[in-house]
Amino acid sequence: FLERDCVLALATKLSPEGMERCNVIFSDIERKAREDMELMEGGVELLRLLGEMGLRKAVLTRNLERNVEFMSDMYVNSMALDSSSAGVDGDGDGVEGDSTEPIFHPIVARDTKSNPTNE
């Protein structure tokens, strides 16, 4: 194995038992990361401003897309709470414009699929 190989790809080269153990470890790491995830100070205001300006937003990351979706949900929920506590009119989702439009688009910069065992 090369030192810079992605651990998700390396896990697929293990025995079935090794792959199962890795999946348990990866799931635990992801769960802990989601539990510890915090929104950046000023992030809600920045997203709201960019939305008001009509600009599309994206997140460039090497993280897994499902974790980016989790973060997006955190921002949407926070923006909805801010809007309702401030008495802002609207649909209550705290997101300007079309409610079907994601708050930002994930751009995952990795060669490995989120789950390399799924073809």
C-alpha cells in the first residue's frame, strides 16, 4: 500500500473480516465527527447574504458527501430557527428562494466513492 492511498480504498483490499472491522471503525469515526460538528461563527449570516445576492454556494471538501449533507441540514435548521425567532415572514425554512434548491452544493474532491464496496 502506498502511504497516500485513501483508507476507504485500502479497506476494500482487506479480508472480509478486515473490511467488516474497518466499516465499524469508519462508521464510529463518522458518527463522532457528526456529533462534534459545529457551524462556523458567521456562517448562517454569510449564507443568507450570498443567497440575497443571488449567488450559488458550494462546499469543496475531501469529506464524504453524506457528511456535507449533514452539515447543510445543520445550517438549514439554524437558519430556520433564526428566522422564526426574529419574526421573519416566509416559509420558515430560513432559506431564500426556491425551497427545493440546496443551501449549497457539495463538491467532493476525492477519487474514492463514499462507499467503495458499492458499485
